[in-house]
Amino acid sequence: MEIEKKVFDIFKKRVGIDFEKECHLRNQKLLGAIIQLPPRELLMIYMDIEQVLGVTVPKREILKENFDTFDNILRIVKENI
């Protein structure tokens, strides 16, 4: 549960979206038409996850384009903690 809170906090601080309250956005593409996150911010989230949680996101997840929604990123973090 602590891990989830930290991921929620990273997103809230970095992009101003509270995915705890905005559950309907959790499976939306972060770079897509609804959320419209700038690519730079997704990179910053990647770096925040590495720094705050000490998790290295596997290259295969990036290459498979899985680092694209809040839920996918949370799953990746949990699998690699």
C-alpha cells in the first residue's frame, strides 16, 4: 500500500492529477487525447520513480509501450520493487 501511495504522490505532484480520486483516468493513455501529458513529463515521472522508489523500469516495458497509463506504470513498479 505504501508503494501505491508513493506512485499516487509522484503523479499528483508532477502532473496535478489525483488518480486516487480520478479513477476513470487510470487506464487512459497519458500521452493521449484525454490526459494530454507532455512527453517531457512522462520522462520526469520515469525519473521520479527511479529516484523516489529505487525501481528501475525494465527496458522491455518501454519497448512494448507499456509505460503509458497510470495503471500500467503502477503494475510495473509493483512487479519490479
